[in-house]
Amino acid sequence: MSDEFVAATSMGKIQGALEDGILSFKGIPYAAPPVGAGRFKPPSKPAPWTDIRDATQFGGRAMQKPNALNLAPAILEIYADTGLPPVSEDCLSLNVWTPALDDGGDRPVMVWLHGGAFISGSGAAPRTDGTNLAAKGNVVVVTLNHRLGAFGYLYLGELGGAEFASSGNVGMLDIVAALEWVRDNIAEFGGDPDNVTLFGESGGGAKICALMAMPAASGLFHKAIVQSGPSVETMSAAAATDTARQVMKELGAAAGEDLVAAPADKLLAAQNAVLARLGALSFANRRKQGFNPVIDGATLPGGPFAPAAPALSAHIPLMIGTNRDEMNLFFGFAPWAEGLTEAGLPEAARPFLGDRTEAIVAAYRAARPGASPRDLVLAIATDQSIRMPSLTIADRKAAQKAAPVFVYLFTWATPVLDGKLGSCHALEIPFAFDNLDKTRLTGDAPARLVLAETMSRSWIEFAYKDDPNHSGIPHWPAYSPADRPTMIFDLQCRAENDPLGAERKAWG
């Protein structure tokens, strides 16, 4: 084994690889395998090693089922990643991309938290490869895996006794352990442990919201970027206990010890059976049902952003934004949406709007007179579940008057699948990483390359100086609830006050 690209960590030396001028180190264990008696328990330190450990391959993904988000086949074909590592309970590893080792570079560190609704995803997705971002910005990029679903968020504190008190948040405590690894080791990789930016999309953004309210994470990161992943509220202990009862019933388990002893595939099957009973249109309630961080009074004392932004992280600058057509990824090919008529629109919206249906549908019809019923119902679902909660977070964070907030709206529409996806959920990820060559989701039009340059530069600038402005975009003012300045990311970027304001006002 060559010793040319060897880094020394607190647990032992690791061998990386060089690609396109960037060093990568993959599959680095930041905690011990959470198996056996370690299941449902907080992470513990990994065992040290004496030989040089190979770090050129990604570690195993957390336990999850294929197509956990139930994407339509046509979408899955262009969205799904190939060549990913197999799933395993032994999944607590991270990956680092850096321009240089131990050179005193003090580079900003950008830690990516993957999405997947707390039940799927990994740090090995090609679209989140850190090579281009590290090279472009002279930054250190970190991605990671942590426990998901029942393995990371099954709350047994009220059913299994004191030893399981933190079981509903061990997936979050895994992330804390990874951030502690970054604090203790990242200088060896040319990074500054005192300048760590978290960024994440969808469930990854929700993880950041939770970390901002977790005492254990305080001091481990210094800036936050939440992409289409607001979490104003999350699971109550009561709701999480009900979910745990359902999982135990599926497994025929009488006590927490029975769950610890259950084969991993059986526990995953029980998790999936419980999730299958949740309605697909309950998307706006996704953080308060199923498997999510749990307000247990200790690991996660409350919030995350209810009734206000967490005081714990008041000093942390925040960038937060959404995509115009988020729900097109999930429901854009659904038969109920595709065949929707004007007369059927209210009833299609009623399952998630309830007694507000008529007023909100009327407001969206007035704001978008040329839109089809399909586009209207998807726009309503997008705003209810992602845009409005994101603006709530921005409002509450800005109200603290302690750190700047920057809000964006991504409106570039992908031409793939006859344009039916629009500016869908997750579309902005390869633009932020400047990884358009690593996904089929964005098509191949050369004009999109300029937007990737613009967006990735804003992400890098925010990591450097708490401010995403740079010469390639018009001035992007910090957010205030009075004017609601927002950067529109498209082929022609612009700052606009209160975009889609008529729709926003419909929600009161």
C-alpha cells in the first residue's frame, strides 16, 4: 500500500486516493458499529487500529429499503444512484475530500447531511461527491452515514426503560459523534475546526434544524444551510411511543430487549410495515409521524423551531431556501394528479387542506390563472409542506436579531421527462456541489453550467464569510420579515422581495 496519501487520525492512519487534484478518504469509522448491545444506544468511540487502514471505498449504507420514498418508475430511472455500497447496521462512517493534508490551510469545512426523510440515503451519492466543491472553493468537504428509520429513531424511553432513554435520537447523536470527529481530526485534512458549515437537503435540512436545538451539538458547527428541509416541529414523545408500540406489535416483541435481539432485516420489515400505513398525502405532517428526531426532553429538549427559533443557536448564520416545484418529484406522475380536472381540484386538495380547502384553492387560482389543476395542487402541496415552513423558520430566526438569515428560491426547471418535474425537490443539489456531470436529473443543456457555477460559489462564500454574496450574482440582502428579500436562482439570478407573495398570504 502506498504511503503517499496517508493521513493520521485520532484512531489510526488511513490511506486515501488522489483524483483530479483532490485527496479523498472514504469509509472512515467515526464510531463503533452500533450492533448487538449497541443497537438503540448512543454511539461509542471506534476501536483504534495500528496498520494503515484503506480509506478508498465508501462504507456501508444505513439499513433502508430500495425506493423508500416510493418514486414513480420514470423518475426513479433518472434519479436513483447506481453502484452504491450495500446496506448494513455497521454504517457509522464518513468521507473527506480535501485539497491538501496538514498544511495549516485552515480551510472552511462543509459537512453535508444527506436527505431521505430519515429513512433512506447515504453520503456516497455521486451528486454529492465532494471533489468539485473542494477544488473550486479550496474547502474541505465531509459527507457521512448515520442510523436511519427504526435503527436511529425508535423511541423506547417509555416502553423499554432508562437504558433506552435516548433511543429516539441515536441517529442524531451519530451525527454529533461525526461532528466531534471533525472537531478532533479535520486540521490533519487542512480544515479549520472553528469554521464548520452544515448543509443538507430535505431530511438533511431537517437534521440541521434539530442540531440547532440540541445541546450536544452546540459549538460543533458555526453556519447552517437548509435546502428544502424545514423542521419547525418534530415527533412528540407520545407519538413516537405509539410508533414504537406498532413496531413491537409487528415483531411480536414484548420488551426492548426483544427489539435489540431481532434480526436487522426483520426490524426493517417491521419499520416498513408501520410506514406503509401512513397516508402519502400527509406529507406536511411527515416530521411528526413515522421515524424522526424525538422531543425527549433531554437530547432534544424542544422545538426545533417551535414556538421560536432555538436560543442555543441564535448566533449561527442561516441560509434557507426551497425549490418552486418540490412536490413534482413525489406526485408529478401520480395518476390522481395527472388526470385532475378543475372540478376535482378541491377534493384532491382536501385531504391535506381540510376546512381551508376552498379559500386556499381560490387564492392559488387567482394567483396563477393559467395553471392546470395538476400544477395548482402540486404548488399548494409544495408550499404547505416545504416553502411555508421554511419561511416560518426564516421569520423566527430573523426575529432573534443575532445572526443573518439569507433566503433563496430555486426556479430553474429541468427539461427531462418532458419538463414535468419543473423545479422539483432535490434538483438544486448537483448545482450546489457543481456536480452536473454526475446526475441525469438536470439534462445536458450547456446553459445550466452557469447556474451551477453561480450557486456553488454562493455556498462556498457563505462557508467563508457568513454571506453568500459574490460578483456573479446581484446583491443578495439579508432576510427580514418586513421586505422578505429572496435570491431567485435561475439562468438569470435576481433578488426579489416576497416572491410568490400572493400564494404566501393565502396561508395567513
